Amino acid sequence: MAKTIEEINEKIKKGSAVVFTAEEIIDVAAEKGVEKAAQEVDVVTTGTFGPMCSSGAYFNVGHTKPRMKLGGGRVYLNDVPAYTGYAAVDLFLGATAMPDDDPRNKIFPGKFRYGGAYVIEELVAGKDVKLTATTYGTDCYPRKSLDTYICLKDMNEAVLFNIRNAYQNYNVAVNLSDKVIYTYMGVLQPKLRNANYCSAGQLSPLMNDPYYKTIGIGTRIFLGGGVGYVVGSGTQHNPDVKRTERGVPKMGSGTLAVKGDLKTMSPRWLRGTSFTGYGVTLTVGIGIPIPILNEEILQSTTVRDDEIWAQVVDYSDAYPNLVPGSLGEVTYKELKGGKITVQGREVPTSGLSSYARAREIAQTLKGWIGTGKFFLTQPAELLPSVDSGIAFKSLKERPIRKK
Amino acid sequence: MYKRRVVFSYPPHLVEQPVISRLVKDFDLTVNILRALVTPKEQGRMVLEITGTRSAVEAGINYIKEMGMELQPLAQDVKWHDDRCIHCTACISICPTKALDVNRSSMEVSFHRDKCIACELCIPACPYQAMEILF
């Protein structure tokens, strides 16, 4: 018997909705059978808490007196440059932006201790940050410089707007070379001495709705500890990849663009993050509720770590040189168990995405729904799926000849 | 056998005196130098793992103290800021002694000071600056 979002919301309102996390549903379905579980369960909650670089926030900081056109000028938040190519007092701050005087990798490996992600975390924590700006004057916006403290509650709008989050699966990174390498997948020891992965596996949102049958534009979600929305598919959304029989991609595939009011969020779920030798990023907490509209959707949410595969990729050569292929496939059960086998060698594993925190997000969202604080939405449009014809392209260089 | 991991620092006038060899010869101790920073005419600092019978280890440590050296357990110099840790496990595969370990059922990370040898491999590996080693 199929259900609708409206019916599920009615139950949430009455406090009678049956909600499980994507981890709990595995045993529930095994015990009751898929058919009965699909009838009884209304929502399955997912969660992920990992570094997501294509994140950022836009702000409207309010007008100064006299007025000042930050648009087209230079603006810094705690010395981190913000993008000003908007109207007078709108700004965008990217998670990976860093102070102009950060030495980067000049002293290798760079530490990357501060950047846009940390400014976002501090703002969300209610702290004051320094807003420094210089610009040109106009008849209507005469002021040319500004130095002030500002905090989130003083701003008109402060919105987290992430253009690529919650990657549906990811590479497992190893290093075949004979020296240590510093990557966005962490510090990789030489000659296969460690392997780093980055997914919540069976709890990860898109792993539980592999063909995007419920998640789409307008899906209400847990974002950074507050409430947010899926804006659409994220950049590099690439649904047409190798999948398992159950439809779970065996490599990076779908992605999400998300937004939400920063003023509702918490620093526990938005963390500034530093990858030695690589750069700054934002660790984002996302939880997505999956409405159990039918048996097929329930079946997808029962996916287990031992049924989710990831590709092992060499980050010393294959990845930087854009050489396709992988060194083999491993499951998240093996990855979370602490060791995998690559080229006949046992390699210890580490995660970059926190499974403990992913679990906490799924539980929190379950609590919100169970207590009638969070209702599900009907997406305006589902995410493009495998039949969308989307093909993931590399940059086709057409060198410009100097005359 | 009894084992102690200690950090000891000594003033300039003791830098040129043999200390480790006395611990080995006179007190019958096994001394493993985990880290050392000794600069002539300045202060020296070492992380030692001292192994022997309980009484020998205590006698050796007394000898070091009587020489005028400052001594403290290693644990005081290594800090795991659990409020910064998100339990991602990035440090787990890199820690050689399992001082940083994960409970595979809760997937939560914990730090066992007594196993730490202050190698600092976790410092660049932790993206959240949850580990701090003062040396």
C-alpha cells in the first residue's frame, strides 16, 4: 500500500509517525519483512558529517551611514576575502577562502589554520568577526572604507549556500609512491601504509535513495544543526556510473546543492577544518528524511555497509594526473572495520567522515520528526537520475596561442 | 617489569654531563629515547621510556631529580582536546602505538595517554587540531 507525503505529515502532526534511522531500519526490515515494514514505517532518517569544500555563505550586512558600495570593492571577514560581485552590501564567503597573507604551501606542508570555514563557524557560534572593506565612491554610495565588528544577529540575512555537498559515495585514497603526500583525503603514508575513505556508508543520505526517488528540489533537511533545503543537484552530479544490483553507485555519483538560514545553525555541525598541505574546508552536518512511500523506497533504505563498494585510488599519481581506473573495490564494512586489502597487502583505514556524528544526526532528525517539530516536503522536482543523459566532463583545453 | 614514560628537561650546566649512560650502567635500566632536543649551552629536553624493576626505576628517577633536572610524566605534554574531536578516525591508521584508538561499535575515538610516544604523526593528520603536543 503506497503512502503520500501528506499522509505521513498528518501522522507526524498526531505524533504517531513511525521513524527509524537508516541503520535501525536494516534490522527492522529483516525482522518484519520488507512488505510489512514498508506499511508500518513512515520515515527513515539519514545523516552525514564530513568535509565538504564547495560550501559557503552569503550575507547582507546592512547599509552603513553614509552608504558604501561594497559591491565591486574589497571585503574581508577576519582577514579572509569575501566575494563582492553583487549589489551594495551582499557578500559571499567561500569555505576554502583564506587570508591573503597565509603562506599556503610555501613552507611545505602548509598548515592552513584559518579560512572562510572558520569564519562561518565563529559567526554561527555567535562571535564577533572583523569586517574590513575598501571600495570606490559614487554619488549614491560615497563612503570608501569600513572597519567594524559584526556578528550574525546584526546581519539582515546570513544563509549557508553549498553548491556541492553529501557526495553519494567517494574514493578510498592511498599512496603508492615512496614519500608522504598531503591531500584533501588527508595525510597519506608512502607505499600503501594507510587508506582514507570519506562517506557515512549505510547512513549516508544518497546511499539510501540511490535513484533519487524521494529527494529533490525543496526537500527539507537537517543542515548544520538547523533546518535547510535541497536546492537541486550539486555540481558534478553524475548519476550514470557503475552501480550494484541494488542501484548503489560504486564510485562518486550524485551530489546535492543545499541552503539554510545560518542563524538557526550550530557550530557543532559546521566546523572549520584544515587539511595539512592542502587547504581549509568546512565540515558540514546533513540529515535527510526519506519518506517511505512504497516498498521499493523502503528496500533502498535497508542497504548495508557490506553492500556498498568504493574504488581505491592512488593519490600520488592516478588522481593528480587524471588517470582513470582504480586499484580495486572494497566495502564500507571493511573500511569501517579498520583494514582493507590492496595489491595483496593489508592496509589500515581511517575515515574522514564521522560515522559517530552521522549517527547522531540521523537520531536528532528522528527526534525532530517524532516530536512533531519537523515535517516532510514534496519536492518540486526530483534530482536528475541515471536516465537524465548527464555526462561528467573534464575540461577540454583549447590553448590560446600568443600572437 | 615496570615502565615509566617521562619528559625531563635540564639546565645548561648539565647539558654536557652523561646522564643516560649512568641510568643504564648504575641503575640497570633500559632507556628508550623517544624524542630529544639537546642544544649545547641551552636547555635540553627528552622524552624517555624507562624500563626496569620498580625500585630501580624509582632510584634512577631520584638520581635525575638530584642532578637538578625537572621531570614530569609524558601525559602532561600531550593533549587530546575531545571537544575539538569529531571522531572521524583520521588519526587511527597513523598512530603507531594505538594510543589513539576507535571503538568499532560506537565508532568513537579515544586517547590512551600511557601508550603515547609523542611521535607527533597525529598532528598533521588531524583536520580539527584536536591533538596538541607541547615539546
